[in-house]
Amino acid sequence: MPVRGEPLFEHSPWVEARADAAPSSGDRHADLLAVLTGATREEQLALIRAHPELAGKAAIDKTLTEASAAEQASAGLDRLTPEEYAAFHRLNAAYRERFGFPFIICVRLTDKAGILAAMAARLDNDSETEIATALGQIGEIVRLRLEDRT
């Protein structure tokens, strides 16, 4: 799916650069997650905010990264009905207003209905829980992107 050489993290090459500068544990995914764990809260939030909204403006105007476009398509987000698009738009707006960053989920592990249900359910989380959940989902996204490279 993603192409070799495309960054693993959305618009955040600093994560890979830091992992490359540190001694390797022999587990690339663990090394990358260690960088995330060791990052400042501001850096973590910047990473989260670098992700596109699901079925959002970037999908419509074709400015998604190749990896994100393929991942969103795998969940059918490139083939939404007008009603589904409206639901995504409404939930994206509510989520961003509540948390100040886009909703993140590893779309390759679910489908449209699962994503919409998770968006609605996660609106009830507190900010700390949602930051941790978003970072965990980014970890899953990166794990799958790493597997695609091998």
C-alpha cells in the first residue's frame, strides 16, 4: 500500500529521524514508539494534528499523502454516500471542537460503520484518554505501514 521512502508518520519526519539517531533495539516499531513516548506533549499534539481528518477536505481536494489516501480507500471512505459524508463531517467537527485535533483511528483495521461508531463513542473521552488513544492508533498505523515495507 504505502510506497517505500514515504514517511511512516504523517508530515512528521522528526520521529523517524530521532529513532535513527538513537541506538536500535532491533525492533523498528518499538524504537519509533519509544520516540513518541519520549516526545514532549507539544510534540505529541503536533504529530496528532498533522493527521488529516477522515473523509475530510484533504480527501476531497486530493492532498492526502499516498499512504493516507490508500488507507482511507481501504475502509471505503472514498466511496461515501451523501448521508455518510454528512455524518463524518458532523462528527469530525464535533471531535475537533472538543479535543482540538482530528480523530485518529487505524482505518485498515475497521470499516465505515466501525469508524463512525468509534468517533461517536470517543467523544465521551477526556482529553488525556483521547491523546493516549490517538497515539496508540498512530502506533497501529505505523505498524501496518512498516509491515507493508517488508
